[in-house]
Amino acid sequence: MMQEPDALSPSELIAARRAKLSHLRTELGVDPYGQRVDGRATLAVARGQFDEGAHVAHAAAVAAAKVDPAAPIVDTRAKTRVAGRVVQHRDMGKIVFVGLRDASGDLQISMSKSEMSPTAFAVAKGLDYGDIVAVDGRIGRTQKGEVCVWATDLSMQSKNLEPPPSKWHGLEDAELRYRRRYVDMFANPQTVRTFEARSHIVSTIRRFMEARGYLEVETPMMHPVAGGAAARPFTTMHNALGMPLFLRVAPELYLKKLLVGGLSKVFEINRNFRNEGIDRSHNPEFTAMEAYEAFGDYGTMLELVESLVHHCACAALSHQWNARAEDGPILAFGEMRIDYRRPFEQVQFATLFERGVGCSMHDQEKVRAAATANHIAHAATSDHWLLVNELFERCAEALIDPLRPTFVLDYPSATSPLTRPSRANPDLAERWDLFIGGMEIGPAYTELNDPDVQLAKFTDQLRGADEEMSTFRTLDEDFIAALRTGMPPAGGMGIGIDRIVMLLTDSPSIRDVILFPLMRPEGTSDVPA
RNA sequence: GAUUGCGUAGCUCAGCUGGUAGAGCAAGUGGCUUUUAACCUCUAGGUCCUGGGUUCGAUCCCCAGCGCAAUCACCA
């Protein structure tokens, strides 16, 4: 080793790369960090420029020139300039093969000592897995048929100083994939495919909503009062105003204010923040879409969401986001084959409850008995409808067919404080939840627009809140004032975008569809100095 | 927040009734002008997650901590 190891990282692997960095500068006179590269083709485009006829003609001309040195070598192979990260490096002596990768795919670069400057060839021989290079050359293929760029020049664009993961296995450790996503992205090409798909799905949703006349809006993420969902918020503080703020748990109340203001169809796609647990389908910040339509109801929203999800499933098929897609909008999700054909299933909450629990949800005695039998806390004293809700989640939700998108309709009114009670049965709220693949994708409601009923429900909810909840759950006077101004009757819905993306990209964890999921800091344990 | 499991070389993984560790790839060296996880030669590479304890001796057993994963709770 010609150079002292990196002071911060004593690994000799890093020292070797630093030595090469120094060698590039002092011995080869090369800037390892490159300059602007114009006229670059993606690797996929360059590969598409391959022409077998030109390759054969060139090979024949080279062969002829060996017999008769005076014979002209006509080369009609396409010239190209590409750049990418080195993912393979095979040095055969006087010929070097390098595998390059960019977001479009992989392409081999073949470099013959006789066709390059000594400096460029020396750089090529010294490349490491992870370096970024730019290459000029012509598109041809090798004797074994591998389409490649036969390089005439190669320049260093960035030196990799971090020992990269195994080129064969990629980066498999889930923790490292999330913490160092940038490594995951070049070590595991599927990661890039998944996030491209995510982008296309969000774009598809946006275009779908716009085509239906919905206006996209952006409402505050910092709320003086946390509202719109029953979730613990994150707290923060505005210094200059001396003002406590909550990161929003839902945009709902602001979007409804826009209906008061006269917009009739609005949607917002953005982040919500909920101070809750983390698991396979929960990240503290997640992306949701909420949409509201004046003069609609939850039926309006049902048609909207069914069309939207079906549309996205079809788009997933045609874009092959999901490699295991079968004929029709049937998409693989792990071991499941989820059938997105319309119409989706619909089932009444009360029906599903009876099937799962074995009694009518209106039968107070039997519900309480069932709650006791299922060891639900405070079964003897709890409110009837809270028990119904508990029992439903414990016993009935599992009956929903995970292979078919299913709307569960008409939840108990008592657990839906922002929802308008059903005209036919005031115990029920005009609300549905959509379940796909065993996950809750989102709810929709016929929104409550009577300010006095809303105020009463909020007040009831506050009265029932425990000490912790009541520290951040306060009455949103602004929202009540907006309702007093007059909000048209409306349908509203919210769906989890991350979960839709999970389903359509066959990703088992929400962390596979969030670029930088929240991780605990590592290596900062209380080691005494 | 609870329970269970995992943490060994840069990566992927072996290993040990408790006697301080191995492989493949990656890295360094030498060879090779058509390779495909290139191959061949030689070499180097480890706080076995951290801190305690038991022991003559701990990577292994016990306790605590940290991180990750799964399940549950909360929630979407």
C-alpha cells in the first residue's frame, strides 16, 4: 500500500481506492471527478443502436485488411457516447470488459489496448466496481454475441471510495438497503424499477383525477390544531411566533374549507405524519390522496375509487410494473393473485359483523357477551359501539377475501365523528372502507355539513379522550366556523398511495416503496469516550 | 410500547459441548486481445454489534444495552 489509510475509515479496501485516486491524479494526470458530458445516450438507447449488418461488414473489413493491409476499413457501426456506473470489471490483459449500469439498464463496454490512448486504457484497467465513467465508441458485439460499446475513449467521472456490496448477491441486508438507498439502487436494479413505477402510478392517479375535473391543491402541513383523523400527531414549534404546531395527520379539514369557498372537486396528494408504530404497512410519514366532491356522497366516491384503482391496475399491467402480471387485471402480491376486475366486492359492515361474530351488532347483550368471550378490555363497561368496532376488527375483517378488492359499507356512526349518519338508519354512518390484499387502502364518507351536529360530535369525542389524547386534541373552532358559513353536502375519500404502490409493484413492505424510510440512527450508542 | 428471532471480513454466508475463526465474491500482486458470477498464481483482510458477568479461558453460556426483522398493540 503506497498511501496511508483513510483516517476516518481504516479499512484497507478504502485505502486501496484512495491510492488509485491519487494515482489517477499524479501518474495519469486525470481528474477523477470529471466534467460535463454532452451528447450522452442512455445505455438502453445505445443498445438499441446496434446493427448486425454494420457489425458483420466491419468484421469482414477488418479480416480483409489483415490479408491486404491496403484494403480500406469502412466502419458503419453507430457512434455513441454513454456514461454509467461500473458493475463488472474483467481485465483480460490487452482487452478489458466493463459492465456499465444506468437507470435504463446495463451495457458492456469492450476496450482493446490497440484502439485507445495509453492513458485511457490505463484508466480502464484500474477501474473499480462502483466507479462512474463516460465512454466514446461504436456499438458492436463480441464474438460471444454480447452487444457492447467498442470504446475509443474512456474518461473517469467519479471515483467510488466506499467498498460496494457483492456484485452477484447485490445488497440483501434490508437495513442497509434502506439506510443506504443509493447503494441499493445500483446494486439491485429492481429497486430503481419499483420507484420508477411509483412515480408512474402517482402520475397516473393525478391524470385520472384531473381528467375527471378535480383540481389539485396543496394545503398546510403544519397545523395549529391537529384534526381530520384519530391519530397522534408530531409536535413542533414556530420560534418567531412562539407557536406550537402539529404536523398534519390529515388534510381533511382544510380541503373541506375549500368546498365552503366554492371549489367543487378538489384533491391533494401529499404527506401525512402520524406518531404511531412502524410495521410492514406503516411509516411515520406516508403519502395519501384525499379527494372531495361537492354535492356528492360516499356512493360517488365508491365509483371514483373503484374506477381509479381498476385504472391503475390496468396501467400496471400494460407498463409491466409487476413482472408476474397475468392476463386481465390480475396482479401478483406475494403469494396472492389479486383480481382487480370490476365490479369490486361490496359487503355491509353489519353483514360481515354477523358472519364473523355470530350475532347482530345491534344486540347489545350478545355483543357484550361476545366481547367478554374474546377478552376485549373493559368488555363489561365499554360503550356498545366501541365493542362492536373492536369485535369487527378482531373477528370480521379477516373474512374479507384478500384476492378481491372489497368495499365494506355503512360503519357504526358512533366511531365516525366526521361522517353524516345514514338517512335510513342513524346508528350507521355513510362510510365505506376499501380492503385489498388484506390491507386497508382507505375510507370514504358522506361528509357531515351541519355545524351544530359536528360541534356536538367533536365535543363528545373530546369528553371521551384520555389525558394524553386531550393534550393535542382540541376543538377546531376555525373548522366549525367554516361549516357555519355553509358547506355543500359532499363525498370525501382518502387512500394510501404507498399501499397502492405496494400492491401494484408486488412489494411486501411499505419500506420498499418509500425511498428513504424512517430509521433509528445507528452507531450513536452511549459508548463512553 | 410488548413478545420472539437475528447481528461473524466490504458483500453473501459457514463455524465453534466454551480453547480468540473459514469459504465464495470484492481487494492487492503477477499472467492473459473476445470475457459473461471470466480464469489461473500468490497475498492481505476480523473489537465474531456494544458493555458487564460466569469461567483458567467467551464469538459461543447469563444479564443489560443498541440496531434490524417478524408478530401484536396504536393506526391508515
